[in-house]
Amino acid sequence: MRVVLVVVTLVAVLLAGCSDASEGKYGEDLFGTTCAHCHGSDLAGGVGPPLGAGSGAASLTDEQIAGVIDVGPGAMPSFASRLTDEQVESLIDYLRERQGS
């Protein structure tokens, strides 16, 4: 019985630590935890392409950017099941602010 209790407690603790890093985050905070490691905190790119002013992303429409976030073309993962529509909108708003548009 003790072993079962220990296993159940261990599983509960492990599952509690598996929360999504993007949960409850928007705008700059969401970008920092979800996008910056590939696109750079300064939007200059890295593993992923640059997203700042003068980049290809700056010339995309908001709908196109939302599509990229949802689909995740190429090596970029899809975020359709991980981000809410409101979170995607907040990312686009953050990008536009940083792009100066």
C-alpha cells in the first residue's frame, strides 16, 4: 500500500510540473517564452528568421503571421493547439509594436 501511495504522489508531482510555458502569457512575455529562443529576443533571428523592422515578417499581413504561427511551416512547430486566438493576436500586436508599425 505504501508503494502505491508513493507512486501516486510522485506522478502527481511530475504532472504538476508539466504545465505549458505559454499558459496565461501574452505579448512580450509570451514572445519571450515561446518565440525568442529561435527568433531572438531582439527579433534579429537566429535559428528562425528575423521578425523585426525590415524583415520579411514585417511585410506580411496580420492574417499571414497568424497563419504562420498556426501552421508552423518548415522547421517551425505549429502552435495551433498551444496558443489561443487571443495569445496569437497579442504576439502579432507585440511584433507590430517592435517593428514600428
